[in-house]
Amino acid sequence: MEKRNDIYLSTSPRALTPPSLQYSLRILEMSGLELCEHLQECIEENPFLEAEWPVNNFSSFDNSQFLENIAEKNTFHDEIYSQMLFLKLNDKEKEIAQILLDGINENGYLNNDLLKYVSREKDIPYFEILPLIKKLQQVSPSGLFSFNLKDKIRITLEAHNKYNRNHGILIENLENISKHGLLYLKNKCGFNDEQLSQMISEINNIGINFNTNAESNDFIYEVPDLIIEIKAKDDLELCINDEARPQISANKCLYEKTIANRCSQNDKKYANDKFSSAELLIKSLNYRNSTLLKIMREIAHHQQDFLEGKSDHMYPLSVKSIASSLIMHESTAHRAISEKTVVTPRGTFDIKALLPKEVKTTDCENVVSDYSIKEYMKTLINNEPKDNPYSDDHIVSCLNSRGINISRRTVSKYRNAMEIPTSHQRTRLHKILMAK
């Protein structure tokens, strides 16, 4: 599963002194963006550190079509090209993706004329382009490849796992709000002040404004820390994302030449300190990579069916159980997965999202995660009769029929966590929509 690479050789924390271990744990806890910034600072101030910067060349992807004519200073479009490499598009999809990206306006919108052009030029039915657009909408920033403001808000809310029916009603009434104010929405849809305040705050905080003409220095997105790919049947390959940051090495020859030269004691002390710092940084990076790989390999082992698309359910896991299996301190495991992301065949996930909680059921032999229950509840509610929505008691009965025996209180808790209204509220919202 793991891609072998000398730079990722394991570094045991026991081999580090307490100050060194503290520094290594700080490196371990950093997000990808924080680590890149830290490495840049270290490179600038340490003469013995050398860095080899990646050239967006993923060995497992055919990216030649995406990287043609990229300027020395990357643009917004170049950054999106780089992200497309993770989507595993076939050759025809890559060609169409390039046309679509080149055709979006400064707000990131597509238009029907562009799709008609692609359909005609590439001899592909209009409806067959839509699944590709759904793939492209996975890139960051969320909201790219939408068709209008409503579509952009919906996509971005979905990417942040915040979208629900209430948001849908709010979005559909944007024009009415601009004409008649929020009082219209309160009277027409039955929202109270607290609901409106929360939804408007969420929309304001998701960041739907971006400039597609900006240079990359004005556009920052989090690069995934790990990549999981399916290489063969029942075989997942896991590796550190080399393209996320520079490869660091310590120039020992320069250090030895510096020490050999006639220089003052202060100069020698400076050289010794800087070279020691360079070695510690490399050891800490090795420890970080090794720890991340160990943890992710263990998670992938348990979630393999989900990651390969064989199942829509995740196995219940906890940081404590993972740490115990790896004979690792639980706090170290928490540090390692904090603010880390992984690209998988199922999409990009926060690593913590692959650790769903186990739900206690009356059937001791039936192990189920809260993720699986929530996904089932979403599907059930999305397909319910709109004029007669399912009550929490009915959802409990449906779960019981699947061998999942949980209480009505737990179902209500999950429904509230997903910001799904009660059956009574859903009935009322349906009547409001039908009365329009």
C-alpha cells in the first residue's frame, strides 16, 4: 500500500531529546499550509538547507495536457489545472475540462452557450457533460463551474456539509429578499429570526467570492497531505503527496567546508547550530511522514470497502483504537490527523471524517457507525413523500428493519445535527412551496 521513498524512513521519537521531540510534535501538528510556510522560513534563514521544489509532475497521472504553456508565475487557472490531476479524468474529459475552465467567467460561472459549443465540437450529448461538471465542482475554491449565484451558494454549502432544505428555500428566494427584505421570507416560509440569522451567517462565512483572473499568490487552497489510489483489484496504494511541499536536504559538504575554514568560534557555533537545526528539521519531517503513513494505512485497512466504492458505509473507528493498534500515544495520533486531508477514489476527505463514531445498538453483533446511519437517514428523507414526510418514529422503524436498533432520541439528534427540519416543518415547507 505504501509508496517507498528514502526520505520517508521512520524516525523514532525515542531517538529525539525532549526539546527535539517537542519540535517534531509541533511539525507533526502543522497543517499542510502551515508546514509550507515554516519550511519557507527555514530555507531563507538556514544556509545549509537545500530545497527541491516540485514541478507539478505527478508520476501516476498523465498531466502533459494540463501543464502546457504554464507561465513562470502561476495563475488561478494553473492552480485549478493542478487540482484536476486528482480527479482521474480520461483523455476526452481532460480536453473538455480545459475548454470549460477556459470558458468560465471571472465569477467562476459556466453558461449554456459554452456547453452547447462543447457538445457540438466534441460530438458529445449535452447531458453527458453534466457528470463531468459534477466532478469539476469538487475543486477548490468551492463554487467553481456553477451556473449562477444560486448554484454557487448551493455547491459551496454542500462542500462545507452545511446545505439543507431551509438553505434551498432561502436561495430560491434571493430575488424576493432583495425586493421585499427578510420580512418576506419570515412571512412566506415561516422562518424565525434565529433560523434566518444562522443561515445568512453561514452563507456569509463560506467565502463564495474569488477572482479567476488572480495570480496564485492571491489564491490559497489547502493541498492534500496524502493520496490513496486503487492500483489493482483490492489493492490500495498510499503515499505522501510529494507535490505539496519542497523536498528538503542538508548540505553537509558546505557545512564541513565552513568548519574547515579559519573562522571565529562564534562563526563555528553559528554553523554547528544551523546544521543541527537542518538535521532536526529533516528528522522531524521524516517522523511526520512516517506517522501519517502509519495512521492512514491503518484507517485505509478498516475503510477499504468504502474507499474502493464497494460500500457506502464506513466502519466505526476512533483515534484511541487506531493509536492502540499502532502502539502509539493517543495525543500523538490526534496531532497527526489534525487539519490533514487525503485524496481518495471517493473524493477528498478530512482524515477525521474517516473515523466515524460507533453507535451502540441493542443488537450487539451489529456494528454500525454514525456516518452510515446519517447517510441512510439523508437518503430516506430525500426520497420521502413530500406531502407526507417521515416522522422520527417512522425513521426509527426503518432503521430497525435494517437491524439498527437505536432510540428515537438518537434519530432526532442526528437529524438536528444535519440541520434537517422536523416532519411537521417539512410538511409546512412543502405546502408553502406548492402554494407559490
